[in-house]
Amino acid sequence: MHLLFSILFLLLLLFFFIFIVAGIFGIFRSLFTGNRQKNAVRKTTVSQEPVRRREKFFKEDEGEYVDYEEIDKDAE
């Protein structure tokens, strides 16, 4: 039983160590590359080109409108 708790405790310590190291690397990465990423996002989201209209998927002779006629079920 003591061995099981020791293994679980070591796994828990390993998990926290990896979590802390990943957090430290994340902080350093954001300090050194944060400005470049923000500028790249701004350049890709803002577009100066006009928006083009999409063409129809169907031909002019397809999909004609039909007059709607309501049928009363009580009349039958």
C-alpha cells in the first residue's frame, strides 16, 4: 500500500513539474514573440479588397416561382 501511494505521489509531482515548466516556457514565448503574432493577426483580418458578390449556383431557367394556394382541410 505504501508503494502505491509513493508511485501516485511521484506521478503527481511529475505532473505539477511539467505544468510549471510549460507555464514558464509559455511566458517566455509570449514575451519574445507576442508583438509579431499580434501584427500578423491584424494584417490577415483587415482586408482592403472589395467584397465580390458570389454567382448563382443555378441557371436562369431553373427554379420558377409557383402561385401558392392554401387548401382548407375542413372543406373536404
